[in-house]
Amino acid sequence: MNKIKFNPYYNLTNEQLIDFTIEEMDRLKILSMEEDTSEYQKGVYIVNQLIIEVKRRNISLNRQRLSRRILL
């Protein structure tokens, strides 16, 4: 029996996906400083799924987009 994987990030626009990915990466940095390994592992899984979706859509973070995101 095949399992169907649900992708909750499918309906996000490219900009929303990038913003959400960056936010989750920031959250993961904070979790890495704490000693809660179970929450960190959940965060790693989420970030990995987001990166897979970014790569699937063939989206890249160019310098202009990244600098605009940092300055906002």
C-alpha cells in the first residue's frame, strides 16, 4: 500500500514560502542554543521539508532578495 504524503506548503506563494523558510531557520537557530533536543529535531524536520519545497519549485535566494529580507 502506497502512502500519500501531505505537503502543507504547497499552497504558499513563492514569497510566503521564502519568508516562512527564513523564519523557521531563525527559530531553529534559537532551538539549537537550548537543550531541548526533541523540539530541535521537529524544527530540523520542518526546515528540511521547506527546503525540499523550495528546491522543487526551483526558487533561489539571490542577494537582492536576501538583503531586502534582512533589512525589513
